[in-house]
Amino acid sequence: MRDLEQAKIKLQEGEYTCVVCKGESLYTSTHRGVRPLMEWINQAIDFIGFSAADKVVGKATAFLYVKLGVKAVYARVISKPALEVLKTHKIVAEYDTLVDNIINRKGDGFCPFELAVLDTQNIDVAYQLIKQKMVELNIQI
């Protein structure tokens, strides 16, 4: 799990929201939410076998990590539904804090992406729901 440790260190060192690495290959982002993962998916970067460190992992983010093909994810905060997605897809998961659900940025309800995928277990359906929610929220990638 050397790559996972490297990703965790890089996350803690910088102002990054997520870090993905494998050997000498390293990708970082300062964007919040699902945006960096959606950007990497759209760029068709091959992350199979990479390890990721992320500040917050909700169920939507977990589905995107599955779609990217990572082998391990560390989260400072992870939701129970996200942890289930990672375990179901045999992705190693480490975390500092486990919460019932991810809360939105205003702090007055669920994260809209967590809510959008709450009732699905299908990666492709989740991906489409995330894309749809991004359009609704006018999030450009």
C-alpha cells in the first residue's frame, strides 16, 4: 500500500482535495466534490491500480473511484453508503471518520450528489445520475 501512503502524505502536505497516485505517476486537484473525478473520467486517464486520497468520499465519489479503477481509497471523511460501494467492488478503504451521510456545503441537508445516487447500486446508472446532477447545478467540467 505504498501508493496509498504516498497519496495520503501528498493530501496532507498540500491544499489538495484529492490525490491519485501509482508509482511515479501523480495526479492532484484542488476542486471540490465530484468535479476532479469527472474531469479525469472525461480525459480518459487510465487509473487502474492507482491509489487515492480524498478529503470527503460520499457514495457518488465512491462510484466514480470504482469507475476509474482505483485499488485503494483513503478518506478523511467517508459515508457509510460510500464505504459499502468500495467494499462491494473490492477496493481497499481507509478513513479517519465514518458518517451516516455526507452533508451539503450549507450544512442543512444531504450532499446533492450523495442524494442523487442513494438508491442505486449500479455504476453506470450512478455515473449518469451524477452527470445529470452536475447539469442541474450548472457545474462545468
